[in-house]
Amino acid sequence: MVDTKNNMIDSIGMKSAGPERKQPWDTEGPVVRLVCPDCQGELRVEGDELICGACGAVGRYLDGVPCFTDAKYYWGEVPEQTMRLANELADAEGWQAAVEKTVPRAELRQYICDARRADFQYLWDLPADATILDVGAGWGAIAAALAVNFSRVVAAEGVYERTRFIEKRARQSGLTSLQAVCADFLRLPFAPGQFDAIVLNGVVEWIGLASPEGDPRELQLRFLRRMRELLKPSGLVCVGIENRVGWSMFRGAPDHSGLPYTSLMPRALARYWCRRNQGNYRSDKNASYRTYTYSLGGYRRLFHEAGFEGFQAFHAYDGYNKPSVLLPLENQRALLHFVKRLELGRIGWRGYVREKILQMAARTGVWARGASEYIFLLKRS
């Protein structure tokens, strides 16, 4: 239990066209090789353009950040205008003051700022000079926390305004090991075999929305196989995700469709129900049911099919965005010890009954199968 120009681009941080002009991703920072996100071919810089010899222009530098997406695309926890204001205030007053002034909800401010969101890193056995990739980095809380302990961290985020915020956050916090890149889930511009760890925190379930075509599970497999390619031979992937049949879903917690109970339905029924009852939750592409989650056994099969051999499962007791307590689900003694520490019996007969139920769940495996949110550690080999 854990409490807790024309220059060939060999790496991020190469000089671009012109003897006086240099990209902010300098050689003092992490060396991560960029490639074409479509064919994995070599890139060169012409002005601000990132050019693939086979595919043509595939990206550009915007404010020093390499961007491989449509910079006008936006999704976020706050409206686009608010995000733009946050970036302006970050320049003028600092990123923390920008969050305080533009984000009204205390819970969301904590989500943006709290370094403890990356506490799962203490499960890893990686050296300080490891190279880490955080995919779907959001406002950069996890990537920034990782950059304190690891010498090379790359934050990949598909929304340009959020990527701008990460860059400002890193610079103002003195995190020279943290670099940002704007890229889509299915078009990541990284050469294979260069990361010791990849973080997928609340990412895999949304992959079905990254493309309007294709079976969501096949898209997830394609994505996970790409993650495996990006790893070094001994690398790991850390996945934070909900349980399709977790306790919270039976209690009516909203699924990624925006509706309760859809994860419990057969996929065909969930698609029908979503088309009938809701409109485009979090994305205009989310009009049907494409945000697949799985049971514990379903995740084991998914990851194995994607080519991962090692598999460790933890219950993120307070949620994978607040992993202060991670319970190893294959360790019955750890689960029982955790129940004992809760001291539920001291709060009356209801607490006593709950304690006995949790003990039984730990001994029978029901706990592992019913945990609401998981963190998985996957090994490439």
C-alpha cells in the first residue's frame, strides 16, 4: 500500500533557420527526437514550419512550442475565452495567480495545481535521468510534478491554449526539464524507443473520440500499440482509468457519455441511449457511445492484446486524479490492513457492517473487480 532552416530535426531543441534564431527547446533541456506524426519520417525546419519530406508541412512552431494540431481547436474545463485570459494573466502575474483569478471552482483549482496528482510515480523504479512522456497533459500538473524528480519530461497536449499554459508554467517554475508539444492522441510526433515511462491519466477512455471512424476498441489498441513503440525495451506505461463495472457506476455516477449507467449497458444499447438522451458531452464527436471503459479482466485482455506483458493493478481509492492511496489489488493482506486502518467499527454499527463487507470483498476478490478507479502499471517486456 502506498500513502502518498532546413536543419534536420534530430531532437527537440535544435536551432531553426537563421543564425540568430533559436527555438526555446534548447539543448540545455531534454533531448527528445521529433518525427513526422503521419509517417514517422525525418523533419526539417523552414521558417516556423515543420516539414516532412514525404508528407509536406505537418506542423509549425507557435510561440516556440511545436504544434502538430489545429491551433484553433479547443476543449477545456473552462471556456476558451477564460483559457486565453489565463494565459494573458500568466504572462503578467504568474501562472498560479492566473489560476486563482480565472478558475472559480476550488476543486478545479486543486486539480490544476496539486503536485500530488503525480504520486503514482513513487511506484516506479526509474532513475532520475529517465525520460517521461505525459500524454493528454491538460494544464500540466502531472508533468510539472514529474519534472521535479526526472531530468526529461515531455507534456503532449492536443489543445494549443493549454499547451501554451504548460510552457509558461514550466518556465516560471524553473522546470528546465519540462517541455511541451501540441499533438493529437493518434498523431504523436515522437520517434520510437525513447521513453522510460508514459503517463496516460484519463486518456485511454477518450481515444474513441480521436477519430470519427473506426471501432473505439480498435482505436484504443492502435493507440496503445503506438505507446508500446515509443517505450524503451524496459519501459512502462502508467494508466489511470475508471472501471466499467465499478461501485460508483452502480451508484449512478456519470459515465464518459455524460449519462449514468451507460458503462453498465451492452455497447449497442449504450449507443442508442446516448443518441436518444444527450448531446455531445465534452465534445461534438461524443454523440454516440465511443468512450469505452472495461472491467478488470477486460483491461487485462486489452493490454495483453496491445503487446504489454507486465500488468499490475492498483485501486486508486480516492480516484486516479488524487492517488494519495493506491491499493495493490493482488495483495489481500494490504487490503485488509487498509480496512483495519479505517477503524470503521468505531463509528457505530453501520461502520462495523461496512468493515465486515470490505473484509469479505478483499478476501473474495470482489474488491478488485468492483473498485471504481484503477491505476495500472504495464511493462513492455
